[in-house]
Amino acid sequence: MINAWAATAAKQKLEPFSYDPGPLGAKEVEVAVEHCGLCHSDLSVINNEWGFGNYPVVPGHEVIGRVVALGDNAKGLKIGERVGIGWSAQSCLHCHECLGGDQNLCAEVVPTIVGHYGGFADRVRAQWPWAIRIPEALPPADAGPLLCGGITVFAPFKVFGIKPTARVGVVGIGGLGHLGLKFANAWGCEVTAFTSTDSKADEARSFGAHNVVNSRNSADIAKMAGTLDMLLVTVNVPLDWRAMLATLRPKGRLHVVGAVLKPIPVLAFDLIAQQKSVSGSPTGSPVSIAEMLEFAARHNVLPQTEHFPIAKVNDAIQHLVDGKARYRIVLDM
Ligand SMILES: [Zn+2]
Ligand SMILES: [Zn+2]
């Protein structure tokens, strides 16, 4: 039996929940969980904000742990190795996207916490390509949030070939945004933080921002006009989108990684005139995750974390709901 914590219906507190995972699949690995980050997406799934509605939900998709069992066809891993499991636990491995190295875009991708039991548990399973080896240099207690939050903000730099000479803006200094600042700075970019909270300005600088702009101050945003190559939007609230687009240079990209549920209105001419783009992306492929982890280890990019024991998981969730997380919560098993 696997001992986990689950929400049995939408918006419920998590309760202890044991389940029999059945025989290990041939391509699966089983991981003994040591630490697991608490991500805003866990909350969205617990609360059924995205309409997945598949209870019980065992949240947890920023897993750090050790391989304890390998299926007969699980490749490339050894018993005892430390691995991480992020948003995706499985993909089909044979479609165009999977064969092309974009496994995170597979139509049959199985999220770790949707129709699959996640990492708020003593053990969790994943298909072998999605259990990614953790570099020795990364402290395991704090590496978890890199598996979802980290790859989400790192992938756009790789996917869109952002150069170290680029100027990058990061909107929102939270769980995703503070990692975005750190990665952008380590990548070599000139980094501007956009935050609605003036009190976060010094912290934003400590995370790697060279400039800080109040995202509710139209005059300050207007001063940024035509300067940014990429604006990474990590918040899930509507912004003055037209003003944000105007901060971009010609060929600039406004890239959304925060799940804003309201539509983003865009005027065609705001894109056409200077060949600007609006785009979004979900986490990253196993290879991108592995590269992100190596980069994070090399440049000492780690989330700022707060730790809770798993028995206090509901307190941890409340801390996140209250907007008090600074900046990423990790549950210790
Ligand atoms: Zn996540
Ligand atoms: Zn596929």
C-alpha cells in the first residue's frame, strides 16, 4: 500500500489516504518520496478550477526521492538513484511530439496529479523517461520546485533561443517569477522585474533583477516601451495587456506561463507592426528538465523555500492560499 494525502472532493482539506498501486508497470519506476514542492497548480486541481474533477486527488508534482523499484522495461535508472518527477508522469513515447523531443506536448501526456496519484505520499510512480536524475550538486531538500516551477520559466529561454544579450522582463515575483529572475540573470540577460508589490523590490533585486517596475504604475510601464526581447508573465491575473505588449522591442515576445483564466485581448496591429508574438508553454520535455537541473546546479539557481512536514500539509496549503508563501513551499516526508 502507498500512504498518501488526498482531497476526496473539490475544495476539501487533504486527508490520509492509502491505496494499492497494483503491480508495477513494465515502463514504470517507483520512487520513495523525500521532499515534494507545493505548487499553485496543486491548489487548482484540488479546487477543480480547471474542471478535471477526478477525485480523490493526491497532489504533489515536484517530487524528489529515490528509485526503489524498476519495471522490466524501465531504462536508464538504477535502484537508489535520486530522481525528480514534475508535472508529467507519462507520455505515449511514439507520437510525433514524443519522437520529436517535445514529450510535454504529447496529446496523451498524463499529469502526475490528474488521473494519477501524486507525490504527497511515501511513494509515487512515473514512466521512466519522466523520472529525471538529480545532479549531486543540487540540495535535494530544495530542488523539488525546479521540477515544475523551474522548468516552466526555464524552457522559454531554450525553446525561443533567448540570447544572453537579451533584455527580459518577468511579471510577478512569486513562486514562478522569483525563479524566472534567477534563471534570466544566470542566462546573462538584463532583467527587469514587474511587481504590484513595492515591498518586493529589494527582494527582486536579490533574485537577480537589474531593474524593478511597479506593474500597476502606467507611467513606469510606459518608460519601458520598446525595450524588452521577452516578457515572461508568471501571474494568473489580468494585466494591462496593451501596455505590456508595448514594452517589447520589434520581434519581442510576450510569453505566458501563469494560468490567466480570462482571455487576453490583443489588437492585430500591436503584433503586426513590429512583428511581435504572444505565446505560452507548459513545463518542458525530460531532456529540457535535465538540462535545466544541470544549469541550476552550475549557477546555483534554487528556489527560496519554506518547509512544512507532510503532516502539516493543510497548514502549508492555507499558507499558499493566503499569499504568504515566500516563495515556494516544500513538504518534507
Ligand atoms: Zn506545478
Ligand atoms: Zn506522445
